[in-house]
Amino acid sequence: MIITAEAEPIMITVSSTMNKVIFDGKWTYGTEWKQSSLNTISYNDGTLMQLRTAHQENFIYVLIDEVSKTSFDKHADIAVICFDKNGNQSAVANENDYCFGVPFDSKNPFTLRGGSLLEQSNHYTKIKNSNELIGISNVSDENDRYTAVPHASYEFRIPTDLVGRSDVYGFYMAVYDAHSNKVYAWPDSLTIPGPLKIPSPSKWGQIISPDKSLPEFPLPFLAFLISMVSLVYFSRKHFFLMLT
């Protein structure tokens, strides 16, 4: 699917293989990210990115494969992705808005949460990372699905404990190229002056789970729920047998 300035929603898919991803900041083996949604994002200057998204159990997985980025600025280039967990995309970032970023060639992500009164920070505050958050960047190698030419890529694993389970999220992505001092954003109709100049959620696009599988309960919870229902059923059955 090729994303244009119209910013068609990104369709995220459920996957059974994301738990096999090796988080090293690149496409590591042939089928690693194959079971994920693909969105090709192209820009007027020829910059091209392959965005892969999927969800499995308690996590949302995102790969930004910046295939045209073949020159690098270590720790200066950066990728940021944002989620509006309620999908209401308010004019001002609130506590339901989360952003996650990682510099190029780094394995140290950061987390921003909306709700700050400070306009200078775009109403975001840096908070402690979840222990289950992963954000890592690296240079691709010959295993990359799109090109053997080394380029920048970014991998994320986002806990749904933070962003919730929804079939519709507000979604924003930005990749900053320090060499050209440009921010390549999605929706790509946005003009962003800096990597952390996050626009109002009302200007974001959407990421949608078309099969509505993302809001489903995780397997441990379902197992607990089934066991509780069974316990209640057999307890009632035993009670009525005692009365007869």
C-alpha cells in the first residue's frame, strides 16, 4: 500500500510471529517482519520509507525501514512514533497521547506523555520507560527485504499496557535527518520544524485494526476468565444438587 498526502489510514495486522523478532534495529532474517502490514511512504524529494506494523498479544510492533537513507548521523538522526490511545485526536495533547523515540544507532528509547501545561514542549512530558518497551536503531545489512545497500532502520515494541487496546488509534510518525535538517513525517502533508516538534493530535493520521482483533483480551486474561466462569458454573451446579 502506498501512502500519499491524503493519509489513508494504516491497517495494522495481527501476527503470530512478532515474538520471534530479534530486536537489533534492522531486518535480521528473511521472514522476520514478513507477517506484518506494509505501507510504503514516499516523499517529493525521493525519500522512501517502508513502514511495517503488527500486533501480537500485549504489544504493538513497528519497523521503520528508511531505505533511501544511506548517510548517517549517529545519535543525531532520530525516529519518533506517537499513539492517541482513545483515537479522539484532541487539539492539545493529553494523558491519552504517548510518543516513543530512539536516536539512530541507539538502543535507548524514550517515552513522552501528553498532558503538560507547557506549550514549549508541545504539551508533552518525558516519563519513565516501561520495562517492556523496546526501541532500537541500526544500519541494515544484506538481509534487508528491500535493498542490500546499507541504510537506517528503527524497530519498536510498544506495550499495550501504555497505549491501550483499540481498533482505532491516532498515529503519527517522524524521522529526522540531521544532515539535511529535515523531518520526514506521516501524515506526509505535515511540515515539521524539528524532530520533537510534535504536531497537535488533531493533525495525525489513524492506525486501524480492520479485523478488530487488537481490542481482544490477551490469552492469560481469557484463560483466567474461562476458569472463573467454570468455577461459578460448577459451584452453582453443586449447590442445586445439594438442594435436590
